[in-house]
Amino acid sequence: MFARLIVLCLIIIVLDIPYLAYAGPSFLQMLGTTSVRAEYALLSYLSLALGIAAQSPKDYFAAGVHGAIFGLSVYGVYNFTNLAIIPQYKLSIATRDILWGITLSAAASMINLLISKYPII
């Protein structure tokens, strides 16, 4: 289980790299910072992987739906909280990020189902 969790975490990071390359600069600019604290970013990815791995869908459609709902919940809480407390946080960025979270989590959940079929992981 631990090895699969680490593999899933790495998969989520790889899937997230293009989005971060695209959206990361606008997040950093909006928040007035130029740096990311990597140790907390890794804990965020591990948390996402754990939440996805805890699901037990029986087929790829269910995995996609469960992952999408999970992504909506996680990314929704994050972005709506930011909109509530950070005056410069933009609705357009929050919307884009939530849609990405839904997509990322659905894909990761389906990939998790795929790799769960291999006893090595």
C-alpha cells in the first residue's frame, strides 16, 4: 500500500507539472510571492494521493466520478477559502483551479485503479 501511495503521489506530481507551468506564475504574482515551500507542496500531493487511494471504485467510470467529486471538494475548499480571506484572490483563477482539480483527481483516480491491478505496486 505504501509503495502504491508513493507511486500515485509521483503520478499526481507529473500530471500537475504542465498546469503549474501554466498557472503557477499567475498564482505567485497574485499572492505577491516568488517562492514555493517545497516541503509543504509535497505534503499537499501526499494528502491528495492518500484521499484518492482511500477510494475503492470497481470500474474506471466510478473511479473517474469519485476522483472528480474528491477534486471538487479539495480544490473547492481551498479556492473558496482563499476567495473568502484573500482580497486579491480572483474568481477566474479559482474557477480555473477548481476545474483543474476535478480533472487531475479524476485522472489520478483512474490511474490508481489501473495500477492497483498490479501486485508489485
